Amino acid sequence: MYNAWEENGLMDQIQQTIEDLGWKEGDDILVEIGGTSIYEIDGAGTKWAPLKGTRKYNKDAFIVIKQKTPVISSCE
């Protein structure tokens, strides 16, 4: 069984990546999930007909960790 908290596990890899990027505590960081869909048709709330607005996580969903930075135009 995979343990994300063991040495060199997932959390260590994320921490190392954050350090490699030079991100600091207090930076505006967003964590989002990609590879999802939201049902737009109202259903009965069952597995096969979920309620409108229900989020489905695909098997190949992924996590995006990004730092919000202001966009500065090079044309100014």
C-alpha cells in the first residue's frame, strides 16, 4: 500500500518541487483539480442520474498547483 507520508513519498516530492520553484510561505498558491465534469441535466440523485451540479471526478483526474502572479505586459 502506498503511503504518501513516508520519506520520499508524495508529500516530500511536492515539498521539494515547491522549493525548486522558489515559492515561499505566504505566496498566493491555488490547488485545483482537473479532469472533472459537472452534470448539467437535472436527475433523480442516483448513480446513473445525478442531481444537476454534481461533480464527477474522472479516473485520470489530476491536481494542479499554481502560484498566482500578476500578468505584466511587455508592450508597455
